[in-house]
Amino acid sequence: MEKESRGSTLKILGCLLVAAFLQTTLVQQFPQSLGQWLGRIDWLMLVTVYVGLQRDPIKSLLTGTAAGIIHDSFSGGQAIGVSGFAYVLAAYISHRIATFIVVDNLLVRILAVAAASVVDTVVRFFFYWLLKIELPVLAGGRTVAPAIVFGLFANLIASILLYLLMDRFIKKDATLRMRRNEARRRRI
């Protein structure tokens, strides 16, 4: 059992590193118009939401924390901790959605990604505004509404494809974890 957990943790860490690569390096390799849309996708948040939907609260919060540390370390360090807080809130929201709605289908995933994407963007803008820091990391310093709308749609489209890939990569661990958690709920 511990070996399965360790394997799952390594898979999640690998997904976070690939997401960090996609979020920082890959976007710069495309032409301006495509790169601008790819830049709106928050790959680290999508991995965090995916783990949150697996119904393991500790693993989802730790994934959000790790994603925040990775994001803050690659973003130039203007506001250390803002990304971590935003990703932990996204993980919490996606986990809460998954605990209230037991069915794991596309609609639940879309709901979780939409809620987490909006909360993530709003929390970042709020803390950047509160700390009086310019917004180079978010939407090129633009206003809140376009960043929320374009980020939401970009994240929703990317999440459908990403979660299909992650299901193949992490599915066995998620199925076991879901069965254990549902058995615990029945005992309570």
C-alpha cells in the first residue's frame, strides 16, 4: 500500500514538473497569437484540480502547495506565496466538489475547473492589488474580467484533453483511492 502511494506521489510530481515546463518554456516556442492563448492556460492549476478530484484531501493540498512553490520559483519571485495560496484554494474547492458529488464525470470536472480557475485568478489579482505589485505574471497587467473569462475558457478546453491523458497515467491509483474513501464514508 505504501508502495502504491509512493508511486502515485512520484506520478503527481512528474505531472507538476511537466506542467511547469508547459507553463514556462513551451509557451515561448509558439507564434505570438497561439502563444498568447497557451499562456492563459494554468497547467499547474489543472494538475492541482485533477488531484483534488481524486478525493484525497491531504494529497490535493500538498499538490497545491507544491504547485505554488514551483510557480513562484519560476515567476521571478515578486510575490512569494500568492500562487501557493491560490493553488491551495483551488485544490480545496475541487476536493469539496468531489466529496459532495460522488459521480466522476465530465460535468463534475468542468464544474471543478471552472470554479478553481475563477477563484485562482481572483485571489491572485486581489493579492497583487493588495501588495501593490504590477501584474506581469497574470494576463500582462490587464483588467480582471478579460483575464477571468479568457483564462476560464482556455483552462476548460485544456483540462478536457489533459485529464484524458492523466486518467491513463494515474487511473489505477485513483480508482483504488476512490473505493477506499467510499468505503470509509459508508462506515461513518
